Amino acid sequence: MSEVPTIRVVDVHKRFGSLEVLKGVSFEVHRGNVVSMIGASGSGKSTLLRCINHLETPTTGDIFIEGESLCFRGDAAGSRAPRPLSEINRMRRDLGTVFQQFNLWPHMTVLGNVIEAPNRVRGLSRKAAAQLGGECLARVHLEDKALEYPARLSGGQQQRVAIARALAMQPKVMLFDEPTSSLDPELTDEVLGVMRELAADGTTMIVVTHEMGFAREVSDRVMFLHNGLIEEEGPPDQMFGAPKSERFRQFIAKYLY
Amino acid sequence: MSETLQQLLDISIFWEYRTVLLRGLAVNFYVFVCAAIVALSLGLGAALLRVSRRRPLRALGTLHVEIFRNAPDYVMVVWVHFVLPLLIGTLLHTRFELNPFVSAIIALGFVYSGYFAETFRAGIEAVPIGQIEAGRSCGMSDRHILWRIVLPQVVRRMLPESINQFISLFKATTIVSLIAVPDLMYQVSMITQQEMRPLPLYTGAALVYFAVILVASYALRAASERWRNKIFA
Amino acid sequence: MGNWQRLVWNQRDALFSGLVVTVEICLIAFACAIVGGLLLCLIRMYVRPLRPVAIVLIEFFRATPILVQLLWVNYAWPALFGWPDTFFTAAWVALALQSSGYLAETFRGGIEAIPRGHREAAYSVGMRPMLVFRRIILPQVALSTAPSIVNQFTVIVKSSTLVSVITVQDLMFESQRIVNIWYEPIEMLTATAAIYIIIVFLVSTAGKALSDMLRRRFGIAAA
């Protein structure tokens, strides 16, 4: 593959005090790919996702977004300095994030949530932002809820608004951090359905999830994290059909029965 | 007893002085509004210091809160009115005086900034960190997050508690009569000295404040509940 | 420094006697406010016919500025009721009135927060209403409202500075009297402010420690 990967993670370590959560993780995600990260809680998958959008600063290692380093700014002389927050903020616009807890802003309407960043960060006019916001809400099938406040929506609807909010920045990659884990079982399907549609439209996605069915069905590639390392990765059919490592076998056994 | 009752019910004296007394009540409101503006701005500043990531700034915010929250308002009014001008005068090498209005507003503003700072801080800390992270993930700057995501929620969240503080502040404005700001209480004292009829005058004053504060607090509470419920249902 | 010695330290006897008066007034007012607050609260909750009276009194005490109450008690009460007969009495009565209104609401909150099941459990083992109140309700209310009660004491201390206005010779009065001898207010008033701030700080810190202790030991969140 000669094209520049959309996301390249290079040997990322993350340490909290004496606890090393990530012990050197590297991988690439190419345009249009859907990558699922699975693993037991505490395996480091959420931390890895938070490093990718720099909500956590990697202790060592770096992340490249279309070839541009997220953590460091290289100058002509080849020396590297930590990137200032303003530039990180600019680069984050290319990463749409959907959180486990939705994290909608409760004092804004649904549309207000979706257009806040396009309007005030990307500088679109309110009208253009509202137009874009309407399109994004349509993609998650919530155009009729635009003027509601988040508190009046179900969990599944809130999470779909969160997806629309991330889409509205027209990001290069969508990051999903356990998007269905705080939803009641009967509400997960509507969210997974929207995510399937996004994948079918060719959206580049990194998904941390416990939904094995979704991972198997939608992903181009599955990564199994264990103790801060990628224990096993590959295409889902191969991974789930013929798991290589004993740990992964135990892990999926727990989810299947 | 019947004579005192008659005297008590004799509100004609209040009617006689109605313009002076109403003007006094207006002074209470004026001092209240100015002091509230000072208290809210200083309180927000102190709260931001207290949630700062830098330790010295946090300590400074804590010091501000602990001094002013624990200071009796009357003592602060007296201190600001009689000591502060002398200190400023020494610094500037000139004679310096504070208008009693200004002293009152500074003193009450500072004292209540201590209370408001704590309310602001609790409100800021109540905003889930995930909402801030959601803002960061959209590429918002910290200032944008503060003004657009955090503070609008803080204002809504702190409303019920801050209504109590606004009412305390309004009640505290009666203290300014003691440094000769011509508020309602000051006028009542002046009229009492002329008429020598403390019973109806002080009872009337108490009833006026009671009525104003009771009505204001019920109205404000009802209004804020309605506004708040829309969002934090 | 010489000024501080002359204007503050050498006046320590006067200041101390003022402080004693302040403490006396605050403690008497505090004790009366707790009793009065409890009475008002019980009347409001359990004595149907007197309920409106209790509500009006509680709201009146809470919604009137302390200075107004102080002057009202001091100037209007003697004509109305022939009492209080001294400034000292008027001072603590006014402070107690205000705080009893606040404490009545605090107690009510504490009583209402006790789960119904506690009462039902007590009745089901055959306890009589008075016994239930004394053994089950009151102790819990005392614990859960203790931090608020301590906090109310800081309000009393702060309000007590105003009793100097009706010539009760408390700390604030003594301080201003001394200021008026030499007209050099900087040191004296600063020291007075510092003394009050420290006292209130200590009381409120104790209150905070108390509420932490209660939460740790009994799992009670302060009312």
C-alpha cells in the first residue's frame, strides 16, 4: 500500500504513575477501513482511543494523522517540540469522537449540539452550519428531534445525536469509545444500525466495543488487546473462525456463552 | 395595651413619609444590584482560580474564599469605609476618601464573592468531565469550552442556591445604613429620631422588608425552577 | 509595629471583655435558637391548628434582615410586650429569632429525609409514637443536621457584630470605642476583622470536619 495511512499509531506507551496501561502499541488504519478494538476491561483499549485523540498524552510514542505527527512539531532543523494545544485542537477536528456516556451538552438543543463546533470552531455561518447539522441528523434519522433538549431523548437517541455531532465536523476518522455500553440492550440496535450505515458509506472508523457480533460483521480488521499490547489481530472471519492465541479463545468463549 | 395596638396599627406615619421611605428602598436595590455585580465577577474569578491546574493560583482562590466567606459583613463594611481609604491615601500620599455608597458596594461585593465563588466552583465541578472532553474532541479551545459549555450550565445549576445568596445580600444591604447610606433603614432611624415613635416605624420597616423579600424569593424560585427543569429534567 | 502594640495589644483587656460578651450572646442565642427552631418545626409539622402561625413566624424570621429585627426587638418589643428590658437581652433575642427560623427549616428537612421504613419498622415492633420520635427520629435528625446547625452558629457570630449598634459592649463595640479615642482605625479595625474571621473560620472548619466524620462513620450526607 503506497497511500499514507489515515491513522498511524507508532509504539505508544502510556503510564499512569507506576501503572503501565499501554506497553507499546503500533498499527495503521487506512481510508475507508473499519477497525474494531476488543478486549477485557482494563486491557487498555479505551486508553488507546483516548491517546489517538490526545485526551491522554502518550508517555512515549506518537500518532500520525495522514502522516502528520499529533504529539510533536518537527522544524526544518529536524528537532522535535511538543505540539501546542492550539495545534492539537486544530488536528482534533479531523477526529470525530463518540463517547460511552454520550456527553451531549444539556443546555443546548439537539441541533445546537450538532452545529456548535462547525459554527464556532470551523467558522461556518450559522445558516451553513444548520444546513450541515440537518444533514448529519438525517444520517442518524433524528431530523425531527432537532429542537428538543437532550434530556428529553432516550439513551439511544442521545447517542445518535452524539454521532451526528461528531459527523458534523466532517472528520477523516470516527472514533467510537464503547458507544453502546451504557445503553439498555433494547436500545443498542438503533445505534449499531447507524454505525453499520456509516461503515457501508465508507467512513473510516475505529470502534472500541464489546459487541462481538458487530465487530465480526462490520469490521475489516479486529484487534484484540490484552494487558496493554495487541495480542492478536486480523480479519474478523479469521480471528473469530480460528483464534490463534489461548487468551483470545477464552475471551470470545465468555462472550459466546 | 389597646393604646399600643392602636399605635402599632397607625400606618399613617408611613404614608406621610412615603416618598422618603420609597427612595430609601430604592437605595437598597441600587446597592444590591451594584454589589451583586461585584460579587458575581469576583466570585467567578475566585472560582476559576480554585479549579485552576496551578497550585499557587488554587491557593490564592482558597485564601480569597476563606477570608471573605468567614468575614462578618458589618465588620467588612466598617473596615472598607474607615481603613481602606487611609491605606490607599498612604500609598498615594494624598488624602483619599470613599463615598459611603462605594464603600458599601465594595465591602458587600467582596464578602458575597466568597459565597458565590463556592457556588460557582460546585457548579463547575458538577459538569461531567466527558462533556469537556467532547468539546476538546471537536477541537474547541479551553476558553470556548468554558464560556459555551461549562458556564451556561453552571449558571443554570447554581440558580437555586444563588437565589438564597442574592436574598442574603439584599438583606445585608440594610447594614449600609450604619455608614450613613440613606437606605430605608437609615430613613426609618432618622424619622424615629424626629417623631419619637419607634413602634410603628420599626414594625413597618420589618414588614416592608419581609414583604419584599418573601415575594421576591417565591417569584425567583418559581421562575428558576421552570427554567432549570427544561434542561435537567 | 509600635502602633500595633499601642493601639491593639495594650487594649487587650477591653477587647477581651468585648469578646466575652460576644461569646455569651452567641451561645445564649444559639441555645435558644435550637430550642425555638425545634419547637417551630414540630408545631409546623405536627400541630395542625397552629401550622399557619408557625409558617408565618418561620418565614418572617427568615425573610427579615437581622439589623431590622434587632432594631425592631430593641425598640418595638418593649412597647408591645414590655420586654426585653436590657439591650443585652434584646441582642440575643433578635439573634435567636432569626436563627430559629432557619433551624426550623433545617430540622424539617432532616425529619422529612428519614425514610418512611424506619418509622414503620419501629411501629411494627410495637414502639409508641413518642418513643419512635425520641429514639428513632430525633437522633438521626440530630446527626444529619449537625453540620447545618454548626453552620448556623457561624451566622450568629457574624450577625452578632451588629449588636454594638444598640450599645451592647461586644467585641465590635469595644473596638469602635477604642478607635474613637485616637481616630487611628487601621490597626484596631484590621485586628478586629482578623479576630472575627479566625473565629468564624475555626467554627466552620469544625463543622466541615464534623460533617466528614458523620459521612464516614454513619454514611450520613449533611442535610
